[in-house]
Amino acid sequence: MEKLQIAIEKARASRLAQRGLTIDVEESVSVAAPTEQRAEAWSALPEMTLDPALLEKNRVIAYHDGPHSAYYDVLRTRLRDETKRRGIKRIAITSTGPGAGKSTTLANVSLAFARMPHFRTMIFDFDLRRPSLARILGQSPQHDMGEVLRGEVRFEDLALRYGENVAYGLNREAVRNSSELLQSEQTHDFLNAVEEVYQPDLMLFDMPPFLAADDTQGFLGFIDGVLMIVEAERTSRHQFDTVEQKLSELTAVVGVVLNKCPFPDDSDAGSYGYSYY
């Protein structure tokens, strides 16, 4: 039995033990993952190849240093500092409604993290109803996170690594019964196992818009905080207040990104700009 599968079984056994139930778990392979084992697990993931021209077309500009990537570098660093300050690791990315640019924002900030070599970040496309990270990054996965969460496909057979410190779990297509799957104990066990084997410093989850379905609300019990994406000049104050209040009742709101916000002193930045507060 492979390391991640053993870790999943151990997570399940721990959960059942809290209910007074027991199951046998194979212990022949250690998943205690010291530094060298963590590095081995990461290096075993297939490496992702990116097409700069396609990224540019999809508004992904943070894969290299430049005047626009600095905006995402600020967001990256504030997220890193916030996780350290709060002692948290799992952050969901959501918006009030569709079209706010949450997936594009996450694609950019993930590549900004790739330029922070000693900080390991894992990105999961958990917007299972309308997955878009694979398309934005120009990837064609053969499987999806639904198959991984149901135990039908190994995470190692889906995951892709960019550089040495950023890994992605992407989707081939939409996943049925996404809300029930994201709220399942299988998903809870999977996340605990990933933490044990890969020991990421940060896990970011691209979630559906909060008002579009109950996927995000149901999943928030498994995470530590949420980053909210707001579309400038389109998201109403009422929508923002409603979603922010509901999110704060369920988890910690670690920040808000005002996306698609033009900068009056920099006409070029209007295409990619955002502010963070």
C-alpha cells in the first residue's frame, strides 16, 4: 500500500476510533514523512509545462517577475504572513457570484508562490461544478479530483508539480454530486492524508461562488479560512455584506480582493489590477 493511501486509511481509522470503532491499517510503510521523505514525495510528482503565450492570453502574468506580477506578489506574501500569524494552513478562495476572476487570481498567486522556493503550496480545483484552472493553465488532465476523492484514482496519478514547491490537483471535467462529495468524510480523510505525506505550508482551494451553490458552505468545515474575491463595479454592496457576514459566521475571513479594479495612474494595470484589504 502506498504512502498516501496508508495515510488516508490512518485518517479514516482515527476518525472511526473517535466513535469507538476500529479497523486494521497496514503499518509496513512509515508515513511519518521527515524532511527527506517530504522532498521525495514532492519530487515524485510529474512536472507541469507551461506555455507563456497561452498564460498571457488567459491573463496569467505572475509566472515571471514584471510590473504586473508585483500585485500578485503582494497578495502571495500577505497570504503567507497571514497563515503564519494565525497558525492556519487551508484557505478557500470564493466569490459572491460568477465572473469575479477568482480562478484567474488563484492561478496567478500560485505561480507567484513558485518564486518563493522554501514555501510549499498545494492548489486544488474544488470548483467541481465549473472547473477552470486546468484550462487557464493550459493543462489537459486525464482524471479529476472527484475520482481522487472517491478513491478511484491515486492523487499521484493526477497531481502536477510546477517547480519544486507548487503542486496542483486539477480537473478534466465537471464532477457530479459535487456538494455531497466535498462534504464527505472521504474528502476529510484525503485532506488529512495529503497534509501528512506532503506537509505543505499552505493549501489553497478554488471553490464555487458562494451564492451559486452550497458546495463552498458545506466545505468550509474542513478548512481554516477563506479569501473572498469581489468584482469591482459589479458586485453590489448588499451582495458583499451578505456573503461576508455568512462567511465570517462559518470560518475566518483572511482577506478580500477587489478584482478588475482599474488604476487611474496606470492604464496598463487596468487589465490585471486588483487591490487587497
